[in-house]
Amino acid sequence: MSWHTIKPRKSDKIFSLYIRTRDGFKCQVPICGRTAAMGYQMQASHWFGRAVEPCRFDENNVITLCAGCHRRLHGKGNAEYDELMEQRLGKKRYNLLLLRGYRERKKRDDVMDEKYCQKLLDDLEITKKI
């Protein structure tokens, strides 16, 4: 299923803002270096797509990419993206994310997902003020 066909929920919008804030609105591809401050669009990119509920709001599964890198890498199965995620997470966390994406099943709960994402964003904003 393409990311274009999945209707974003309110929790997706909150989580996207959280991820982009966490990453400083900077593309996480090391050789890119584009930022929102430079006028580039920053997007929260899911390695396992949003349709995979166990990983939808997993902080390890989502990074900030500029629109160009997002189009080029676009999700799990792209060798460059797979390598970037493994380097970023380390072998153990990378393998745990693979297990979650392929094995776990989670029932959708929009209310709890929204609360969880809002709490992540609130906590991040509090720590940035300290």
C-alpha cells in the first residue's frame, strides 16, 4: 500500500511534528544536510510504512528526510535506506524493529495513539526549553 493512499490521522500529524522537531528539522541522510531553515520541505519518513500498525508510532522507525531524499529512498526494501537505518539504530535495535514490523500485530486505537503522540511532542518541547 502506498503512503499516498493512507489517510493521515490527527495522531500522524502530531507524531510527524514530533519527529521533525526531534531531528531539528534536518534531513537525516548524512550526505544531504538540507534543513527547513534553508527552505526545504522536511517530512517524517516511515521505514516500515504507516500501514504497519506496530511500527506506525515507533520512534526508531521514523526519521526526518527532505522531500527529495524521501522520494529517492521511500521505505523499507531500498538498500540505501536499510543501511541508513541500521547505522542509525545499531544492529540490536535494527533487528528488534524488523521483528516488530514483521511479527507483531497491533489493533488500531486512534484515541490512545493521539494521546501517545501528543505526550511525546509535549515532553520533547519541555526538554528543549530546559
